[in-house]
Amino acid sequence: MGEKKLKALAAELTKGMTPREIVATFEKMEYADPKLAVSRFILKLGDHLSDHL
């Protein structure tokens, strides 16, 4: 997945979240690789959203 698509997806998935919530989510991640953390974050967020649809 391209970086632009990934950023657009992240922006869409985090819409409605406060910056503090987003930061807290990233802080919970224990991954040293930022790209891996972003991927895991998006997957977790997707799971969370699908639970509420």
C-alpha cells in the first residue's frame, strides 16, 4: 500500500478521535518500528470500527 493511501486511510480512521486519544493509542504500542506501529494501529482501529458497525 502506498504511503499516500496509508495516510488517507489513517486520517479517515482517526476522524472524530482527539489528538490525545490518537497519541494514547500509539503510546500503548510496544513496537520500535514506526511503520509497523502505524500498520498495527490501523488494523486495531479497523477492528474497533467494525465492531461498532
